[in-house]
Amino acid sequence: MVIQIINLVLSVVVGIAAGACLLRCYMQWFGSQLGPEQRKLVGVYLFPLTNWIVIPLRRVIPSIGRLDSSSLLAAYLLVLVKVLLLSLLITGSLSVSALLLAILDLVDLTLSGLIGLVFIHVFLSWLSAGSQTQYIISLLMRPLLGPIQRMIPKLGALDLSPLILLLVLQILQIILNSLK
């Protein structure tokens, strides 16, 4: 029971912090579409969650083109610490396989975050169309939904691309979980 509680707390804390690092990395990759106002709006929430780990790493590890490698490494390190702590609590020892398990957990966290973004995108398009938040989310989703929208035929005002993207992301999660 205690290990389950610790796992829950670690999963939530690491999920938020590592997810924020991944979002920071994603925004640098595709964030050129965002204007200064949108970057400032997102940065108010994102930077305080991530600066404590990303800024020190950035002094050592530069970005590679548009890839914010320090944010990606920060997310990996956070997930790795979680995996190592849980491994230590459960088995009493540290395992080399934790390095691979942390990569798989990071990919799973990425897929879960993208699934969450798809849901937020759909809900905001229904409830809050035209808002600043909906605009930012739609800009972040455009690189993922755009190729799907170009492949499937138009069905009037009905956009099935979020549904197809959700299906692909969930299939990837099933494959990933079978690898674990």
C-alpha cells in the first residue's frame, strides 16, 4: 500500500514536471508559429515549472537546431529518477534496465500528453472557439493534425482528424505497453 501511494505521488509530480519539460521542448520545435503574446502567455506557467532543471542543463547542453535538448534531457532525468526510486523501493536494488524503462516511460508520457492535448483541442473548439487558449492549442496541434487533414476527405464541418490522431496515439501506447 505504501509503495502504491509513493508511486502515485511520484507519478503525479514527475508527470507534471517532465510533461512541462516535454511541452517546452515541443513548443521550441513547433513554437515558431506562436507570436510573442502567445509565448508569453504559455511561458508564465511553463517556465516556473521547468527553469530550475532546464536552465542548469542548458549551460552544459546546447539546443540542437530547433530541438531543445536540455528540456528533453530534463524530462528524461526526472522520469529516470522516478523509475530508479521505485526500483529501489520495490526490489531494494538499482537496475540497469531502469535506463531503458525510463525511455519507455518518457515516450508513454509524451503519448499521454499528446492525447490530453487532442482532448483539450476538441473541447475548446466546441466550448471556447476563438479564445486565446484555443488559438494556442490549435497552433500546437496543427503539425500533428495537418497531415491527417490532408489525407482524409472533407466531411463538411466535421473534422475527423482528432479522432484518427487519438486512434494512432492509442495504438502506439498499446504497442509501447506490450514492449514494457
